[in-house]
Amino acid sequence: MVDNGSRDGSAFLDEEFPAVRFSRLPRDFGLTRALNIGIRAADGEYVLLLHDDVRIELPAVMALAEYLEGRPDIGAVCPKLNTPQVRAIPTPSETDPPLTLAGVGDEVVAYCVSGAAIMVRTAFLRSLGHIDERYGNYGSDIEICAQMRTSGRKIVVLNNVTAVHGTTPSPAPSAALDGDRAAGTAAFLSKHYGFAAGLLYRLRTSLLALVTFRFAVLGAAKIDGS
């Protein structure tokens, strides 16, 4: 478990869960860097990436692992969440596709999923070297999904395996989150569609930020602890 500079008493969880390995960071370095630290510390065949507001029971975790064990063609698997979790991969013409519910059927193949709860093969994550740390809080899940698609692997949501995604607001200021989201989107577009696509997005969002007085978006800085 990675404690990304929390101030809510998480430091005392060691006593309650002595078998859990904790990696404690002195401040919030952003979700992407925290994920990379956790992935490097993992020694299992699969890694379950969870946001701190997701509750999942052990039988559900085991079901996800068993599914991957029996389906080598699948790169990642997710439980069904009570919140929207599937979307299209962003493009220059649709930079922020909306998240929707997973749909019907026992197994739903998705191009892109929320990173709130996703189990990925450790070998795949390590083949990337690391999740690109041009992302702060926003973008790491989209990057994983884009890399999964490039490698020809599928992402599946299992509707008969569930987890609860909470709705507690992030402790980060909303202005910082807006800037991080803009920076992450620009980084994704630049990486996957070319420098011009990222630059055009920055110009559009900067103009809109000026008109709407959203100056944090104008700066478009990722959350990385600096």
C-alpha cells in the first residue's frame, strides 16, 4: 500500500494490518508516481490498482485473479463499480469522453476504464518500464488502457464481480485538480497524437480559462509534490 502523504491517520494502519507492506511518501507526489512505487514493490503475478475510496471484498479480488489466470488473452480485468467506469480513449476531436456504466452481460470488453479498480498482469506493467510520469493525478489509467490496446490485449469488466466506489471529494483543491487534468490531457494527446495535438489543446484550454477566469487551468500544472 502506498500512503501518498496522507494526513488522515493512515500512518497508524501498520498496527491494524501488520502483514501489509506500506510505502510512505512525505507528501502528495501525484497518483502516477505513487502507482509506480507500488508496482515496483509488488511481487505477485497480478497487481490490483485501487483508489483509496474503493471498497472490495477478498472473494471479488480472488475472482478477478482467477479470471486472468484462465484467460491469457485478457490484459486487465475490473470489477463492476457502482459509478460510471468505461469510456472511449481520448482523441484530439474528443478530448474528454464521458465515463458511462459498464453495460450488460457477464463480461464487457472496454477500450478504456477508470483506474479506480483494475487488475493488471504485473509482467505487462513492468514491460512498460513505468507509467509515464508526465501524468500527475489524471491520465495514468488512460495511458495504461492505451498501451493495453496497442499491445493487442483486451480489458474486461466482470459484471458479476462488484466493488463500491465512494464519492468522497478529493482533499486536493479543485483548482489544482483542474490544472492537473488539463496537463494530463495535453500530455496524453502529445504522446499519442503528436506534439501539435497537445499544443492545440493547451491553446484552446488556455483561451477558455482566460474567458472563464479559471487560472489554474491556464497554468495546467500536474500534481507531483512540487
